[in-house]
Amino acid sequence: MSSFRQLAAPGAQFVRATRSDGAPLRHLITPERESFAEFIADGESWPVRQGGPMALWDTIDRALVAWQDDGSPGIETVRLRVTDRSHSYWIDSSPLLRWEHRLA
């Protein structure tokens, strides 16, 4: 599952921290896209606040739902095409599980 999250948001980093009052903080950041998702502990739930040009958590959540809807296929089902301009990843059984990572 974490492999699919990384395909949906390449370069995203998960950071754990603690506020001065001891409350846990969790952040998902992607410096290249200048976007973040902040997970705020609220009892049993973790509401999400997002910022930046990319809705980072929404992107990952859509990929996760599509992956689950497709029967949670293993990483061995991922196909890869490499060109001089991009790397493309996909799972044949789901049109929603397709990603293209352009090279700089």
C-alpha cells in the first residue's frame, strides 16, 4: 500500500513531530510541489488540513481508494515504461491507477 502512495505523490515525505503541549503532529510534505497535508489529532480521528498548489492528501486518497476498489493488487502488478522524458507506471486492470512522473 505504501508503494502506491509513493506512486501517487512522488517525493512526498511523512514527518512526525510533537507540539509544545505534547499533542502529536503528523505532516506529509512534498518540497518539489510546495504542498503539504497536516494531520491533526482529534480524539479517535485525524482531520486533514492541506495547503499548496497540489491537494496532496486528496491525490493519495484517490489512489488508495482506486487501489482498494481494484482488489488491493500487489506491487508486482505495476507496469513501468521509462523514456528520456518520464517514467510511467500503471496497473492494467484499473484506469485510475496510472501515474506519469516527468523528469526535470
